[in-house]
Amino acid sequence: MEAPLQQLHSKVWEDQGIALWVKREDLLHPTISGNKWRKLRYNLQEAKRLQHDTLLTFGGAYSNHIAAVAAAGQEFGFRTIGIIRGEEHLPLNPTLSFATSAGMQLHYISREAYRQKSDAVYLEQLAGQFGNPYIIPEGGTNALAVKGCTEIVSDISIDYDYICCASGTGGTLAGIIAGLDGKGQVLGFPVLKGGEFLKEEIEQLITRYNGQHYDNWQLITDYHFGGYAKVKPELLDFMRSFQQEHHLPLEPVYTGKMFYGLVDLIQKGYFPEGSSIVAVHTGGLQGNAGFKERLGLEV
Ligand SMILES: *Cc1c(COP(=O)(O)O)cnc(C)c1O
């Protein structure tokens, strides 16, 4: 699988001799978007190998992961069950309407019940209820997802000093760090408030994947804009002008925040002159339709 690299040009970084590239993971697949395709790939193989005919996973009502699993089930011949946090709202929002049209069966649970999503007893109960499905955790993050995400870096053909990625559960970042195996510098931009908690999660994911410990990465926790899926006018203004200037589609939950943070760091002189930077576009553009509907926002 290859995602193209796109170079972005602007005086903002080129005056500092900095080269900026975008790894267009959003172009990997039309409906199994970006990093979710990387995270699912080996899980789908494992589900086939273990002869499961059903995939079951978890997510919020606007989840990119829910949309991706629904699309993957349709393409690779699995039934899909989506355990959705919260109550059903009709008509379905664009994400859930896409998921059901791809054949996913939705099952709503309360926010309290949803907290049990990684509890072994609860998972066993779900397995009984839904006919022994292959269970994929929320956001798709597990060891096979980390393995898939190592391929984001093995697929980059140029030399670079820094690689940047937005981070939710940390699975994608763990894969990038493990894939680099100590080379270069990795910057993760958590999109949740209090993203420092990810440090330990990511270390555990890497240890479980290859038993290693790396020091060439850090979390940049200043660009969450108030928390998960929260936006501010300055973020939306930045996205509008950035998209227009670079012909690069963004969404406000992940990639908008990462690029905002990255450009801000460049402007503050964070990167040494002459650096080359790869920013990973993790996809997620399906979420824009829901954002527009929910907030009346044009992004
Ligand atoms: C899910 C998602 C992420 C976060 O990935 P994690 O592996 O959970 O950190 C980043 N960007 C986009 C567009 C996503 O959909």
C-alpha cells in the first residue's frame, strides 16, 4: 500500500530552509480512511484466519473508526456490529447512516455501560449475544494495529528529520515510533485535553509490539482546543486558509489541530533551520459532513 507524499510550499517555512511534506494516508482507500485502514488491515487477516464471520467494535456517533469498520466489513465479507455510545437519534447522522448503508448493525448502549468496553466479562457477554464476533477495541487500537501503522513509515521514500501525527488513542503514533526503530524525531499531537496520559499508553503499546523502549518522540499537548471534537474560531479560520492555500482537505478533530500546531511551532522557531518534516494526514474526512450538520459549520 502506498500513500503519496505531497510537498507544501510557503514562505512561512521556506524562509527558514524547512521542507514540509504531507504523507497522504487519506488517499489510501476511498472509505476505509487513512490510519484506520492501516490499523484494520492485519486485524482483518487475523479475523479471517480465525474463521470469524462477524466484526464487532465500539465508537461514538461520529467515529471515523465505526465508518471504517463498516466499510471494511462490506468490502471483505464480514457482518459488522457497531456498539455505539449513547442514545439513538433519528434521522441518523451522516457517519451512522453511512455505516448502516454498508450493512453495519448498530447497537446503542448507555455511557455507563460503554465504560466497560474493555472489560473481559462484558466482552464475553457481547460475544455470546452476537455470535462469537472478532472484537476490535475502540479506535481500532491493538497490537495488530500497531503493526499495521509501522508501515506508514516504511512507505516513506525520502529522508526527513521529523514526523508529526495527530493522536487519539495513541495506536498510530506507537506504530510510527516502532516503525522508525529509533531513527528521527516523532511529534505526536494529542487531540484530547490532558493528552499527557498517552505517554504511558504508547509506551505499553510499543513494548507489547516489539519489547523496545524509544526516546526519540514526544507529545505536544498544547493544541487540543478545549478537548476531543471541540473547536474554536481560530482553528476553523486557520483550516480555511490552509486548505485554500495548499489544496489539502482537513477536518477539525484531528488533522486540523495537528497542522495548526505544526505551523505554530514552525513560526515560533521550534525546528532547526534546514529541517525536513513529514506530517501524516491520517484521513477522517468523512467526519466533516457530521460537523457541518451538527454545528452549522462550514469547514
Ligand atoms: C482515529 C484517528 C486518529 C487517531 O488515531 P489513534 O491511533 O487513535 O491515535 C488520527 N487521525 C484521524 C483522522 C483519525 O480518524
